[in-house]
Amino acid sequence: MLASKILHDDEVFLGSDELIISKTDLQGRITYANRTFIRLAGYDEEALLDKPHNMIRHPDMPKGVFKFLWQELQQGHEFFGFIKNATIGQGFYWVFANITPDFDSKGRVQGYFSVRRSPSAEAIKVIEPIYKNMIEIERRHSKPDAPHHSFSYLNQVLDSKRVSYERFVMQLQAL
Ligand SMILES: Cc1cc2nc3c(=O)[nH]c(=O)nc-3n(C[C@H](O)[C@H](O)[C@H](O)COP(=O)(O)O)c2cc1C
């Protein structure tokens, strides 16, 4: 019992000079993973390639964040945000992620490209309770509506701080 709890709470950290890089196709299936990604996630490269990126999804991550991420990408925008990911051994790691459309030589979007760096520890202290509230809101709503409601809550938090989403996460990462 104790051992499984320790395993479940096992946080692994990205070095301050390390980057996790991955690429996906248009559906979010992994087409490239760098060594740091492979090391932290704990999977072999073959186990990651061609798999949906949600294979490292952590249950503490609100659906509303991913809905917003995909909306931004599909509009040709980049996304910045704090993401908690699961490792193969039920551990976890936090990242500050930047995800962008990946263009081919003719300027068409051929997939997506993500670079994640070590997040500010202070930022995680701020974002974690917000994500917990979002998850709680998602539990109270039916599946299709849940991400909308939790993202509305995040927008209320941003409105109360009079800050845009992007400015908020940039300010947090600078803490
Ligand atoms: C380039 C790229 C990188 C992504 N990186 C992550 C990631 O690190 N962790 C994660 O949980 N989802 C990531 N996603 C989002 C997943 O595709 C997926 O939307 C998310 O895990 C939620 O899973 P669901 O859509 O099945 O609910 C990424 C998507 C793209 C396009």
C-alpha cells in the first residue's frame, strides 16, 4: 500500500537546461520524440511513436485546458501552458509547454510541434489549485459540456486578474 502510494506520488523533474520535444501529425499522434521525452516518460521510442499524445495524459489535467489547446492550434495559433504528464511508472512531471503548428515547405500545416521546459515551481503552486477547481467543475457536468464549463471558470479567474490567458501563463513562468 505504502509502496504504491510512493510510486503514485513520484515526481520526476526536467533539468533547467533540458527540453522535451515532440512532433505529432494532425490528429495528435506522436511522430517524433527526443531523448529527454523518452527518458522522462519512461517508454521506449517504439512505444511512443504513432501513439496518440494523450498516452502520457495525467488524470489531474482538466479537459478544458486541452480543449483550449486544440482550439488554438486549429486556428493556426500557438499554445503556451502548464501541463502535468504521467510517466510509465505512474509518476508524474510538470512542464511549461509551447505547442505550435508545424508547416511544410508550401506553408500548409502538416502537424504540430511541442517544446517543453522546466516550469517555475512558484507557477505550479498557483496553477495546481486552479486545475483542481477545473477538474471539480468537470465532475459536476456531463461529458460534452464539462470542458466548456471548466474553461469558463479559468476565464473568470483571468478576468478577475484583468489578464489574458497568454500573459497570465507567461507571468507565472517568470515567477
Ligand atoms: C504537439 C502536441 C503535444 C501535446 N503534448 C501533450 C502532453 O505533453 N500531454 C498531454 O496530456 N497532452 C498533450 N497533447 C494533447 C493531446 O493530444 C490530448 O488532447 C490530451 O492529452 C487530452 O487527451 P484527450 O483529448 O483524449 O482528452 C499534445 C498535443 C499536441 C498536438
